[in-house]
Amino acid sequence: MAMTMTRGRGRERGGGGGVRLIGFRFGEPFRNMALDEAVARCVGAGESPATLRLYGWMPSAVSVGYFQEVAEEVDLEFCRRRGVEVVRRLTGGGAVIHTSGELTYSFTAKEGDPSIPFDIQESYEVICAPIVEAVKSLGAEAMFRPVNDIEVGGRKVSGSAQTRRFGAVLQHGTLLLDLDPSYLAALRVRAEKLKEKGVKDVGGRVTTLKALLGKRVDHQEAAEAVIRGFASFWRLETGEFSERELELAEELTWKYRSPEWLFRR
């Protein structure tokens, strides 16, 4: 699907070259993270254009933030029993459960791109704006909640994480379509963090599009909404991974699989 210029409610972003769109597909957890890093490295080096990538997780996984201690954040025995993989992200933030009922977006731009604010809080708001629009277009009144969440009625339906390295800005985040709440037991969430959000457990903090809308939203429908959201701010051009990105991802997948990377802190 080729995307043409679409003007948003304000200025068009993305510079003259546009943003490459890599459409939705399911991926294995370690390769998902390897591809995000490979794209970031190539975008930062000027070898690839700014990129929007949409993907899902198969099998389910917990991703832990770059600075987190795995044993403190994840119930590893639960994950082993349920066949849930555990992978460390390149980005910061907290541990996240990823299941087949999720759409993940990854947005990567060269550091210094005029469409991405230097201020990190502002950049979160800019990159999350298309996700807010996507959720609204699907029928839920979403709003951005600093630092990096999107909420409906005070409950989180999307969260994002960001890093700036390799000369690139990489932000990726979730959009919860549906969720088996039993998977939340994979996360060890500190009581004080829940108290800050005014809830007793993780289930009271998050929600899904299915719960909000009273109907199932499949990955294709959600992906189309996210694409429309980004196309209202950036010029999207359908593309694919370069050979260099695929080669890098192949090498990096082994890093993300390794215990040395997972338990590095």
C-alpha cells in the first residue's frame, strides 16, 4: 500500500524524504528487538530513512527496560511454565508483557531530525500523537499522559519507551488490543509504583481496545488506524528492510538471545 502526502492538523513533519513504512507482521521476540536496533543503527548512519515499523509478538514475551534488574521485575518461573520469553530492550522504562493481543509500533529517526524535538518529554508527545489519533479513530477518547503513556478514562492503553544512540532516536511502544489478564502475573510490579497510579494491581492500571469498545479490534484494523495516524503528521512511503538491516538483525538476534545481555545488570 503506497502512502501519499497527507496533511495533519498543523504542520507536516518528517522533512523532505518522508518516512519508510514497514507494515505489520508477527515476529519472534529476540528478532523483534534485533530489527529495532538494526534499523536504528542504519538510520543513524544515514544508510536508511526514518522508519515506522508495526509488529506483533509470537510467542508471548516480557521485555525489560535497559536499566532494569530482571529478577526484580519478572517472575521467571511463571514465564518458564507459560512459555513466555524474556528479552532486554535497548530502551529504558519498565517491564512490559507482550502477547498476541498487542500491536507494537517502532518509530526511528535520525538524531537532529527537525520533526523530533530535542526535549525528550516533548518528543514523546510528538511521536505518541499519531497513536492518540489512531485510538480516537477507533472510537475511544484517548489522551497523552506524560511521561510516555496514552490513557482512556485514566487507564493505560498504550505505553512507549525511547532511546537515543547510534545517531538515531528510537521510540517503540504498545497498543493493547486484547489481553489475557493471567499473563500479568509475569510482572513483579512494586507496590509504590502502583500506589503512584492510584491502583492496587497492574490489572487496574491497564485496559484494552476490546474492553473499551466492547468489540474485538484485529491487528489489521489497528494497524490501518495507526498508519492513518502517522500519515496525518508524516509522509509515509511503503518500503522493506534493506539487506544491511537484515544482516545486522541476524547478528544482533544472538545478542538478544544471550544470557549475558539479558542478565547484564
